[in-house]
Amino acid sequence: MPVPAGAGMPTLEALATATPDHDLPQDTVRELAASLVEDQAPEHEDVLRVFDSAGIEQRSIARPLKYYLSSPGWSQRSKVYEEVGTDLAAEVTRGCLAEAEADRGDIDGIVFVTTTGLATPSLETALANRLDLDPSILRVPVWGLGCAGGVAGLARAADLARAHPEGRLLAVSVELCSLAFMREELSKKMIVASALFGDGAAGALVAGDDVDADGPKLRGARSHQWPDTGDVMGWEITDRGLGVVFSPEIPDIVASKMDDVVPAFLDEHGTTVDEARVPFHPGGPKVVDAYEEALGLPEDAFTVSREVLRDHGNMSSPTALFVLKRSLAKDPLAPGEDALVAAVGPGFAAELALVTGA
């Protein structure tokens, strides 16, 4: 649903990112995976080459590596999700408030995005308690959007800021992808996931038009779901937890479908993909290559996306906000310059948000 003509243009007042304390070099993961494959699934030895082509040097994970080898159950992993997830959410919230020189009492609502864990009450409640936020704060938990969730959360925070122009809305995205690793189920998909995914969190503070705030403007957003593609990406609910589902056809779908969505969205806002920056979520190197093919862009258009993939892996929903933050830190948007933040996720669907220099 497009933003109505004449609607407000909220300000992206602050961006913050965080990762857990346990750094994991890709070489270490590959050695471990090779050992496990040799013992448990020698028929998948050829899949190990994905570690060499993933474009990743290191990632961060919620617990030391030996924790995952102990085969923790779903209950144990859920406790880690709540503990570490709340810690990361608090870190990015404090980061946003510090960057905006705002107080915790200035937050009027939270859009909390996640897909890699379950908790009821959802984690924005724990965050509010941890930081002693206003008891009347608006809470909007969003679950299940996967890699596209960070962009969608940013867009939903902007929607709420348009409805409440006097307010500040905080979008928080937290994912602990490592908790989906199950050594007993060493399938091809599990090996590929262990080569790609990491843990992280991002926060974005969005201010309505009536707030005295500095920063780029959130000009519009778009969601697009491709019909009959629900089996392309998501979770398989198993007795041990959440089992990863992703099709090898994802790059082909991106290459053949994104050019139907992105140019039309940008045209509505008077710009083109050749004029805008493209801080896209790097799902993996083949997905980034597919963006280039679909949109006819040169390799260097996605340099920052590849850098974030190299340094952090695919963290699911926060990753696009990591890319946006790094892009803006390197080179702030000039007045009128556009950046199209985008990601694809379960549905199979794309989320787009247009950020414009003020």
C-alpha cells in the first residue's frame, strides 16, 4: 500500500547496530562443519564448498561455539533468545537515544521485529522493563518476516510517525540465527545455513513531522508478495525447534522478479535505480549478484552490502539496517539524494523503503 499523497515525511533520527560478544571466524566454522560432516553425513562433503564462496570472513553468535555442540533443547535455546535478545535490544535502543540526544521518555512506541525466537510476552516488554520506558508506550511486535523484517519494521515505524506526528517511534530488529543450528540434523540446508547466518540487532529512531529532529526523511515504502511462493523461504516447525527452509531458486527469483517491483516503486517517487543508492540486504553472494542482474547495476553499487556480509554474515532482519548505517556513515545523503533500502524474505516477498537526504 503506497503512502498517500500529502502524508507526512518522518525523520530517520538515529540508527544503531549491535552484535553479541562471541566472534566466529569463517575458517573455524568450516573446520567444525567438515568434522561433523565426516562423522555424521559424509554424503554431504561436497556442500562444504559453500564456506569458501559465501563471501564471509567472520560473524558473531549468541553463545560460545561449544554451547551449540552440546545440543541444547528448544527450551534452553529459548532462554538464550530472551536473555541475549533483550541485551542486544537494549544496546541498540541506548545507541539510538545517544545519537539523537534524546531521553528514554521520548520514545512513544516500539515496533519490535524478530523471526528467530519466540517469547510471550514479546521482547519489547522485557526491553521496556529493562530501560524503564513509559508504561503507556505503544507496542507492536512483528514476527515471521525473516530477512525482510528490518526494512518492514522501519516502514511501519514511519507509518506510525505519520499517524502520530508529535511522536518518536523506535523500530528494533533482533535475530539470533545461530540458535536454529541443530547438529543432529546435518542436512544440506543446515550446512548452508551454518555457512551464512550470524546474530545481530539494529534499531532506528523515527520522528514525526512535529518533532524537532535532524536526519534524512522516510519518503515512502512498499511491500510486494509474489503469489504461490510460500515454500521458498521460512521455517519448518519441528519437535526440536525451528528448521530452516530456503530454496536454491531464490537468486533466480530475485533476478527475474525484482525488476518488476523496484523501478515501479521508484518511478512513483520521481527517481530511478540509477540515481538512488541501493543499501540492499545481502542474503548471500548469489542474491547480491541477482540484484545486479535484475536492476542492471554495476558491481560497485553493492559494495557496502558485500562489506556487511563479509564482516557479519547474514543476520536476517537487522542486516539491511547495518548496510544503511554503514552507507550513511561513509557518505551522508546529500539534500534530495535517495537511498532505497530493500530486502527479500518469507512470503516470498520484498520490502522497500525510500530514504531521502534532508
